[in-house]
Amino acid sequence: MPDQNDALTRLVQEHVGDGRPLTIRAFAARAIDPKTGTSISKSTAGNLIQGHSIKITPEVLGAIAAGLGVDLAIVQAKAMAQYVGVVVDDPFDTDPGDDDVVVRVAHDPARGAGALPTVRAFVERPSTSG
């Protein structure tokens, strides 16, 4: 499993910096949360790229997503992995079958599917819909 400790840092580094689509200045200028108008500074942008901890709020994550031009859910998942140590994925490798069921569970990446028996039972329960 890839190292989750720097997931948000790596996401930002993929988009911002020398040889990337955005300069730090351009990223900071674009990084404005569309709901609240909260922005991040050039200093905060630099700290993100360098892997330094920043204060995470929903508005800051919205600003980062806007600055990168990526979906907010991606930024939220990367921040959760880096700052909380939790990933959102399918620890059971569920076959979507014909109905395209998608399973996503927030969990500690160090604990595999065997540590989630209640979740597995829920996922594998017989369908009650007609």
C-alpha cells in the first residue's frame, strides 16, 4: 500500500511547482473556496508543497481544491489520509457485479478487511430491494 502520510502533499506537488502546470503564486491566487471566499496565502501554498503541516478546515480544503482544479472529495480524502491516517477505499475488493455496486469504507490502512467484520457483514448482506 502506498504511503498515506503525505497524500495531500503529493497531490499538491503533482500540480504546483517547478515544471508543473501551476506556480506557487498562481495556485495561491486560484485557491479560493467557492462557498465562503476563504483563500490560502502564498506561504500556506509553499508549506503544503514542502510537506509542512497546515491548519485544515473545510474552507481551506475547498480553497485547495479550487486552486488545483480538482474535485473537493479528492482533496478531502487526501487530507484525511495525511492528517488523520484514515483512507477511504474498498478493503474487501468487492466485485461490482452487474449492478455496479461501489464499496468505500473509511478505515485505518494498517488494518485490513479482517479487522472489519461488521462492515463485511453489511456489505455481504442479501439485498432486500425488489
